[in-house]
Amino acid sequence: MSHDIPKPFLVARDAEGHFRLTVRDVRYNSQGYPIITSTLQSELFVTAAAAKNHAREHFNAQAGQYATK
């Protein structure tokens, strides 16, 4: 099993070309295994930078907490 923990914010392009933001929450079970919950936000963004700005304003995201894959 991989112990790589994903970054808490995923910025990805959807089929229509809009950028979407997914917020990931990592918890650990009693045996120390990560449980990852992903929540796709309903907002659509024209650019990846706009999605990152939204994450900074609403979720207190910081540089280095974004993933694109």
C-alpha cells in the first residue's frame, strides 16, 4: 500500500473545458491507514488560477497544497 498522502486541493479540467476544484480530507483509522474523502465543489472556473484563488479565499489554502492529477 502506498503511503503517499494526496494534496488537499485538486484542480482539474472537466469535459467541457472548465476547471473544477476538489477538496480532499484525510483521516486515519485506528490502524493508521488513511481514509480520504473527496468533495467536488459546484463552482466552475475559467482558469486554474481562479480555482486556486477560490480555494485560498474559502478554504485557507496555501501554496504547495494544490495537485493537478
